Amino acid sequence: MQITFNFRHFWANSAINYSTLILFALLGVTTPAWVLQDFKIITPLILGVIAAALTESDDNFKGRIKAQVLALICFAIATFSIEVLFNKPLFFALGLFCSTVSFVMLGAIGPRYAKIAFGSLLIAIYTMLGAHQSTNLWYQPILLLSGCAWYFILSIAWYSMKPMQPVQQSLSVVFKELSLYFDAKRALFHPVSGLIPQPHRINEARLNANTVSALNQCKATFLARSKRGQVDGPSDRFLKIYFLAQDIHERISSSHYRYQDLGESFKHSDIMFRFKYLLETQSQSCRDIARSIKLGTSYEHNPLSKRALNELSSSIHYIEQSSLPEWQALVPQLKYLFNNLATVEEQLSNVNNPDALSENDDDILQDNEVHTITAMWQRVKVNLTPSSLLFRHAIRLSVALTIGYGIIQLFDIERGYWILLTTLFVCQPNYSATKQKLTSRVIGTIGGLLAGVLLLFIFPSSTSQLFLIIVSGVAFFAFRVNNYSYATAFITVLVLLCFNQLGEGYAVVIPRLTDTVIGCFLAVLAVTFILPDWQSKRLHKVMADSVTSNKHYLALIIGQYRIGKKNDLQYRISRRNSHNQGALLSSAINNMLMEPGRYQAATDASFRFLTLNHAMLSYISALGAHRTRIDNGVTHQLILDAHREIHIHLDALSQQLNNDCQSRFDTLDSSLIETRFIQWQESEDDSARMVLQQLHLIYQMLPELHELANALAVKTSNTAKINN
């Protein structure tokens, strides 16, 4: 039993599982070479395996076969083209530029095609590295493609053993990120005076972005196993859990009141600590759920969480019975929070039976994939414009690679194609990502060269070096996502050991380092001067998109207060768009901070806008989580009046940001809203009071949002003048 349990842990660990696959793949190409004592074939076979592994995308059985066949066709075109044009510099340079643009633009079709495009460019550069040793047109391409084919066959077999594992792993990541989001929320429930919520809100926005990314990745995993968005078969149960996770995310994103005011009012009570403890237990429940899903075991809900909920209920009842007027005024806020967390508790305790709480009117996912040649071409065509970030990256990368090739030809650099390899890996769609890759690449290369030289000295035999090649290859894939510096170091060691099989181990040390520096330099020059994409110049557009998505999300919620709660596809799309745009805003601001100082604009105002935007999304999420039908006509009209005012200002704010201009709404006439709010407070309808309170909280944010947009418009325009 213990052995079975340990194997399940081993199998469920994505890093270990993937590393084991890579191990078998590398053993499969090195063992025959070792048996035949033909060490010259090792390098192209291993490079073929690496290219195929970097190209692989998650998909169902049929989809994997289609993607792998297409990848092999593209790889064959790339590698044979290099062999044909290698001794024709002018045609080679022209072909390199055109093929780079073409392959990168394939990414417009979808992530699967983007990976195939990257792999094709990679296999082309791998062909360049060994072209001078190729005995004929067929020798090296056949070896490279054989390594690719071997990995693809092995990955298909590996996938067939447990086809649902990618679904379990991606869903597990969702609950792991939710647990971190719970922890961030927990930090706000601290009974102290003078709590400054902005740092907490910024951290919340970051963690919310991570949660949204995990949800999007999980959705992509389901779509890969669906038929035009319809998920059937073994994935169906996991899909219901995914929908449940979305609802939990909406509820935990909710804010019903200003946390600093609650902390100030209840600093002499234990109520805030009880909220904090409940959130802590629910965070742990999310971690337990993540573990159960990953291992494929049944989840058992922790009874401590239920006890924490009951004790919190008793504490609220005690406050309700107290005679302190400042406490009595805030009892409704405590009840709103409690009801929200009580629903979360119920959802967490029913993860094993998601059907019991299913509120979705359909089980369809939005399918953004294209399925026809015409639709594919249309996506590429739409992106063939300088305003497209993908097109900018395609031109940028193709120019950088072509210049790199020109440097190789001009200075007759023997092993200069590592310049192109470095440029391909380092040159990213934006400056911040390129900067991160550059730093990691240089550090990893230096560390790998030092370690590689030491290993060559300690282990001179070919057999021991073959073992180290396998180990370093496995380590490269184990670290390539989470730590690119380590990954670069291990792949550098692998390169040194592979070339040493050809008798050139020590000879490639200096060229490898020099070419890496040149390649990094070209990548930085490309993102800085060739169609640069500075975040400050388009930040107002990202802000506008976020405001617009919040506006649509709010409008859809308000509509359901008349017809009743409806978790259909349209609602889920709107909810996801709001969170996606919020995540994009957080990412854009963080990317701007990594750009040169003269390209940064209004950082303080941007962070404040991010804080308010996330707070607004939290207030809207509270409305979305509530969505109780309101039948009273008078009350419903109050809600419509308040929403109409907010909608007008959100629309004006969106236009203001889109046009990068100052607003005409310098001040807000809040007399109508404030009068309405008095009526809301006097109402005996808790549901209506809660709805109108949230609208009032949103309304109170609008003046500052307009002021920030005005400040951003002025500073953005000034920055643009300076840069021009």
C-alpha cells in the first residue's frame, strides 16, 4: 500500500513526471549511439529531442497527433531549407528574414501554432550549428527529425497512460492559487487603527492576476479536450469543479465594505480575528483540495473550518446584542461578509459533489480556437499591421536574426550561429521580458561554462560524459519554466559535453560566451529601437479596456436583479473578461517599471489607478456573488437610477482614457446618490440595502478615478513629447 501511495505521489508530481519522460527520451537516443560507439550522431539526435519537447502542447490524443504531424512537416521544411541555402548567403539571409516573419505570424492562429513556429525556428538554427559537419543534404536533417519523431512517439505513449493528468494538474494549480488569494484577503482583516489598504490591494491585484492566469490555463486544458466548447466524458466532473472554482473566485474577490473602517471600529473586539481565522482555514481547504485533485483521491473537508464558521456566527450575534451604537451600524456589513464566506464554506465542503451546488445554466466553454483555413488566415491577416504586438515582434526578431547572420558572415565567425540561438531565446515581445531573459541567459551561460569545464576535467571518459549529458538535459527541462538561469546553465553544460564527443569541448567555451553576449546585445537593441512597445504609451488603453469590461460586467449583474441569477455563458465570459483585463493592467504596470526611466510615466498615479480598479472589481464581484432577485418595483428603480449614474461616468472614463484626454467630469453631483443612500439605509430589505451600498461604494470612487485619468493624460502626453 505504501509503495502504491508513493508511486501515486511520484506520478502526480508534474515536474517529476515530465522529467522522467525527458529521461527516457534522452536515454532512447544516447543508448544506441553508445552501443554503436558512434558519438557523432548524439548531438543532432539530442537537439531534435529538445526542439520537439519545447514545441509540445497539451491536447487530446487526436489533437496531439495532428499537432505533431504538422510540427514534423514544418521542421522538415526548416531544416532542409537551411541545408539547401547554407552556402548561398544572400538567399540565406532573405530566407531567414521571410521565414522568421512567417513562423512568428503563425502564432496569431493560437498557442499551439506559436509553439510549432518557435520549434521550427529552433530546429533551423540547430541545423546551422552542425551544417559545416554535414556530409550531405540528408544526413543532419534526418538525425534531427529522428530525434523529434522519437520524442513525439514517446510523448503520445506517455500521455495515453494517464490522459486526464493534465486536467487534474491544471485544476490543482487553480486551487493552489486560490489558497494564496485567501491568504491575501486574510491580511486585510487586522484590527488596527490606520490600516493603509493600498499595499494590500496591489498585492491582491497581483495574486488575482495569478489566479486568473491559472483559471485561463485550466480552461485551455478543457478546451483541448472539448468539441467546440462542449466537454463530455471523464472531463465533465472536473469541469463542474472548475465552474465551482470560478464561483469561489468571484466570492473571494468580493469586498463589501472598507476594511480599514471595520478594523478601526472593531479593534477592541475579536470579530476581525475570527474572520481572519476562517479565511485561514478556507485557504488550507483549498490547498487540501489541490492535493486531492492532483493525486486523484477523495477530498475530506476539515471540520475546523465549519467550527470556525459557527464561532464567527456566534460572535456576530454577540455584537448584534451589544449596546454600542458604532457596532450596531456595522452589523449588516458583518452579516454580508459572513453570508459570503458561509457560501464559500459550503462550496468547499461539496467539491466531491459539485452537482449539488451547480448553478450554471450550461456547461459550455467559450471556444476561441479557429477550425478552418479561412478563419486561420483571417486571424493572421488582422495582425498584419504595425499596431499588432505580434507583428512588431515578428519584424523585430527577423531583423535581429538577419543582422546576427550578417555579423557571422562579415567576421567569418566559425561557431557564430549561437548568436542566432541566443537572440531567438532572449528577444521577447516586450522590453521587460527581454531584460529578464537577458540577465538569466548571461548568468546561466557563465555558470554553465565554469561547471562544464570542471566536469570535462573530472570526467574525461565518453561514457561518464554521456551520463552527464542525460542528467543536464533532464535538469534543463526541469528548471526551464521556473528558473531560466539554472536551465541555461544546464543546457550550456549539455552543449559542452556534446561538442566534446566531437573533440571540440574546450574549444567552444570562449565562442559560446562571446556569442551569447552578442546575441543578448542584438535582442536588447531590437526591442529598444525596432518598433518598440513601451508600456507607458499604451497604458491608458489598457486602463480603458479594464474600465469598459467592469462596466459591462456590472451592467450584466444589474440586469439579473430583475430576472434572477443566471450563470450562463454570457455571464461567465463577462466575469472572466473583467478579471482578465484587471490582470493585464497589473502586468502592464509591472512591465513599465522594468523599462528605462525615461519611458516610465506617472507610476504613482498608475498604481493608485490599479488599486481603485481592483477595489471596483471587488465591489462588483460582491454584487455578482449576491444576485438575489428583487421583486419590489420601487427598490428596483432605485437600483436602476444608481446604476445609470455609474454607467454614464464609467463610459465617460473609458472614452477619456481611450482618447488620452482630460475629462469634462471634473466634479460629480452626488446629491441624488446620497439622497438615495439615506433611503437605502432606512430600508428594511437587507438584500436591497446590500446592493445599493455596493453601488454607492463604486460611485464614491469615480471622482478620484477621473482625477487620475486627467493626471495620466497630461503626464503621458508630456512623456511622449520628451521621447519624440
